[in-house]
Amino acid sequence: MKRPLLLFSLFLIAGIYIAHIGVIALYIATAVIMLISIPVIFHCKDKKYTIALSSILIFFIVGAAEFTIINKINSDKFMEFCGEEVRVTGFICSEPDFKQSKTIYTIKTDDIIAKGKSYKVNGKLLLTVPFKAGTRVFVYGMSIIVNGKINIPDGKRVPGGFDYKSHLLKSGISATMYAQSDSIEIGNSSSVNPLIKVGISLRKRITNTVKLCLPKEQASLLNGMLIGYTQDMSEEMANAFSDAGLSHLTAVSGMNIAFIVFPLLFVFKKMRLSQKLSNITIIGILIMFLFITGFSPSVARAVIMAVIILMGQLLKRETDIFTSISFAVILLLIYNPYTLFDIGFQLSFGATLSLVLFYKYLKGKLDFKFLPSFISDILAATISAQMGVVLISAMYFNKISIISLLSNLLVVPLVEVLTILGIVMVIIGQISIVPAELLGLVCNSFLSFILYVTKISSQIPFAVIKIATPSIPGFVIYHTAILYLFWLRPTYNIKLKPRYYVISIFAILLLFVGSYFFPKDMRLVFIDVGEGDSHLVVTSKGKSILIDGGGFASRTDFKHNMGDYTVVPFLYDYGITKLDLVVSTHGDDDHLQGLLTVLKDIRVDNLIIPHNMDLKPYASLLGLAGHQKTITRTCKAGDVIGLDNDTSLKILNPVEGIKINKSPENNGALVFKLNYKDIFVLFTGDIEKETENILLENKSDLKADVLKVAHHGSATSTTEEFLKAVDPKIAVISVGKNNSFGHPANVVIERLKNRNVKVLRTDIHGTLLMRTNGKDVKVWKTLGD
């Protein structure tokens, strides 16, 4: 009761989160809270408890209602224009985001003309314009008229994967649009928020000054450290900072605010300004800093807390850190409930709370006589912050930096000096660039050292360990344990008898180990990888088999393929860090390429490829398999692979001695039946009718309950005779949304429907999940009905 805002913020978070889960969860949670709270409120004699409980209930309902209403409004704003060619009039409401081959703008719409009618629509959409030499760049506040097609982004197409729709909704963006620059006209008016315009102008002046004074890499690092501007930072550089545990250097937060506030307080004191004028001036500067940095949640949190402290000094009130944090949470979430799901918000508050709760205890434990105080400070701060964010980070990136303690120990002592030098350099640069460049030489030495430490740290073997996405029970157990061990127990001198520790450890082991012995179904996942194939099988005994890995035909590197974007993240989210078997049905990029990342990032025990297949497309994959000591073999018709006592793969194609000249890559693909008890699943790769006819002539046992339709539903496959032999109950088509190949063919869909086969498509239903007990099959869709 001493910190009511703490409770209010927690219930506001609960309301938003439960509303995010879904309507049913919201109804149940609301009913439970009301059933518990209302009787207590009416029968409680102490009014302060009645007020507190009523407020808790109100904050929960406000959070749930606000998220539900805003989500509904924003989601439906452009729904009636989805897929339509329209004419949009609006204003550029943010800085352009420059990518390699395109420029992205956020447009605040005013009018939309569709089918000859004009509609007043106030919303935001994301406009993508291809970038080429001579293309005009549109700036903040400019009025534009765009002709193009409005698209509504899909939600999460892969469980645990990236939710593009929610990502855009965090910024109030409801739709996307693609247009060539010559289809954009410039209007006569403008719409400008003076503070935002000043913030953008100052941001440009800061970044340009830094770029003039420093080499490219050093400039991108300092711009990130000063104002969180990381557009110029390469992907390799960002990954290196992440692996070294130094990403926080470019995430502007409380440390940066402190480097602004304390020097200013010192200067204003020397200038003999009154505390009132000094604090008010600093508050104004911090608010302007918010506009410069673009209102990132971590900056907003730090600024709000700093403003509370400064205001508290003016009002002669001592501020409470938990109340300040809670007030910042409430303010940010009331302003935008989507902020709760922003990783910057979660990491910023997680690190701040951890520092507040654990730093003092850890500092006391690390205060050894032989250890300098500044080293114990850095270690205590780093460990404290990491304890609070390690699982949050693992949920998003599936990795933990082991080297972060060492890298932070080497780098953090330089950050304060470097930040202050950088600020001075930028200020001097507004007057004269020459002395700024001289100061840049000093900054460059520090920045180069940080880059060197980052590079070396990230490349040390086992600097980073990859882990599966933490489960909810694991997340709760971990945070409960650290709260008890590093805060509750030392703060309140709680002493439990040893038997309680033993009971707790035994219960946790029982929870996790017991799940392995519990009877399980076999699971099948048809992963939505666009125009490609990738399927996962997890047997009832826990064996994991990945069939193909998706891919893009125009890309052949590790950094930009479907394995990196979709397949590997999905496997980690599904709790898989090792694959017992990987099956590559054939060498086409849309099946093979993603497997490169899979073998690079995940331990694979066995790999099989088709017998007598051209090995040129497999060169990179086989090289990786050899490097990772993965056992590789070829398979042909007649081979049987036992997965466990109840599950096996029977290979049906390629047939030895038969070579098909037409589409040899597709027709030579592996075809096999997965058998689990009484259930059969037929995987057909990209075979065409020539191979289907051979399988029929050889009287292959094709009967299956589930058919993975060949070649993405192409008209060159799935003949009437083949479909009759398979006689499936369920047909799955792995196909890309709005693909240019015309997949799936209408004739194939008609054949399936005429045989009363349940047709499931990844372009419509997203990733498909199936479970079977060996007698029947249950299906879950990620999208659709």
C-alpha cells in the first residue's frame, strides 16, 4: 500500500496483455478479478483498501479496454480498401527510412479515392518506394498524392515468428502501400509539428557533424551512443555488438540521460543559476532530447524518471524509484498500449528494475580487497542488468552472450568519457568543424578500441550460446528464483530450512523431467516459408526431423535466406536445438537454401539427399555437413529409415536405374511415406506427373491419410490417377502468397475438392500444425478460419 502505483501499473500491464491474448482470455480474467475484488471492496472497512482495490480493477479494465478498442480501430481502418487500387492524399509524418534499394515513408492519410468515390480516412500507412538514381526524396511534413494498391499486413504466419501486422500497429500504422516514384505527386500544403521538425533537424545536424569528424564505422557507433541513431550501422556490426553483449551501448537509456543531466547541473551551478531555473531548463532539454531520438521507449522511460526526480527536488519531495518506474510505465502504456510489446520497452524496464533490486547485494558480494572499486561497480551493474534481461533477450534472439562480462569490463569505463567528448564535439561542430575534427581524433581512438573489443569478443569460440525460446514455466521459475535469492532473502533476512530448497528443486525437476515420460502424440508442422517447402516432424519419442528448409531463388548467402528469417527462429521457438535428421528432397533453392542456415546454427545428426542426384546444388550443404560432422547418406526407393519403435520413413523415389529427362531435379526428388502406428503421411517434394506415373506403374504403396501436395499445387503434378491411389483425407499445399507461378492450379484444387479432401494451404492458413495419436489427426491453423 506504500506504493499503489506499482500495483496499478502491474494490473494495467495485465489488462493489456490479456486483451492481446484474445477475447476469451479477457472475459475469463475479468470475471475472475471481479469475483474476487468486488466482494472485498464492498465488505472492506478500511477505505484506503477499498480505494486501492477499486483502482486496481479500474486499471485492469482500462488497460484491456484501451488495447481492445485501439487495436480494433487501427486494424480495421483501411480494411474496406484492402487489395484495391486507390488514390491517397496525405502527409509524410516521419523521416524517410533508407534501405539498400528502397525508401520507406510513413504517411498520415487524409483522403482516399476508391472506385470513383472519396472517403475521409485519418490513419497511417507505410509507403515503400523503389530507390534509384534521381529519385526524389520526400521530407517530413510534405503533402503527397499517391496512386497504388493498399495491403493489410498478415499477422503471425509462423507460431513464435515475426508478427508484421502487430509490429506496424505499435506505431499506429494500419496498412502498407507500394508505389513507383513517378506515381507520386506533391501537394500544395504541408502539415508540420514544430517540435518534431526541430527534433529531426537537430538529429540531422548531430549525425552529419559526427560523420564529418569520424570514419564511417566509428561515426555509426557514436551516433548510436549519443542519440540511438543506428541506420548507418551494418548488419555485421550490429550482430557483433549483440554477440559481445554490448548492444546496450547503442540503445539510448538512463545512462545517456545521466550524462546529460549531471554535466548540466554542474555547469548551471557554476553559473549560479537557481535550482528552479536549472531544473526547469534541464527538463526542457530532456523533452527536446525525446524528439531528437524519436521517442524510443527506453529514452522515454529514462526521461520520465529524470523529470520526476527533478520535479521532486523543486517540490521538496523525495522520490521513490519504484513509484517513478511505475509512473513511467503507466504514462507510456496509456499513451500507447502497444508499447508493452516493444523489445526496447521490455529490455529497458527489465534492466532498470534489475539494477534497482540486485545491484546493492551483488556489489557487497563483489567488494573484495584485491578488486578495485570501479571494477566491482561494473561487474555488479553488468550482472544485475543481465539477470533481468537475459531471458527476455533469449525470447527474441535465442542467444546468450557468455563473453559480456569481460567485454563490458573493458568498454564501460570509456563510455562516460566518450559520450561527454562526443557531445562537446557535436556542439563545437555547430560553430566550426576544424576544432571538432581535432576532438574527433580523440574520440576515434576510443571508438576504435570499442570496435576492436567488440569484434574480438564476438569471435571468441563459445562467446555466444544458442538456446531454445524459454517456456512460460521456465520464465516464471527463473524470475521467481532470482527475486528470492538476490532481493527478498538478503533484503528481508528470510531464512528457509534446507528441506524447502530440496522440495523446490525436486518439484522443478519433476515438472521438466516428468514431461518427457508423459504420453505424447506425433507432431507435424508445415512451416509457412512462402513459395517453398519446409516441414517438421517430432515423433512421440521426441525425435526431430526437418524436411527441406525453404529459400529464395535469388539469394545464396547465409544472411538473407528463409532459414535465417523463418525456419531456425521457428525451431528455437518450438523448443528444438538439435535435429536427429534433415531430409533434403532435391536441390531447388526454395527447398534447399534454408537448410544452409539450419546446419550452421543447429546441431544436425544425420542428413539424407536423393540417390543419383546432381550434387552441384548440394556443394555448400555437403561442405557444411562435413564441417559440422553430420552423417550424410543418399537414399532411394526401397530404403526404410527407422525413427523410433512406432515411426519410420519408407522411401518410394528415386527409383534406381530410372532417370527422367524432363525436369530431372523435380522428378528425381525424394518421395517417402511417414508411418506412425495407423497414420500415414506422404511427402512428395516437387515431383511431376512423370514420376507419379512411375510410382503407379511400380504399384508403390501410396495410400496415405495426409498428402503433401507436390510442386506447390502445380498443374504438372497431382494427376487424377495418382490422387485416387493416395486417397488422402487431408491435403497440404505449401505455397507462397500472391506468387508469380499461378500456384496452386485451379485444376488441382478442383480434383481435391471433388474427392472431398480437406485442403489446407500455407498462403491462406499460414503455418499448419497437426497432432496424431496414431489413429486420427487434429489440425490447427495459424491464420484463417
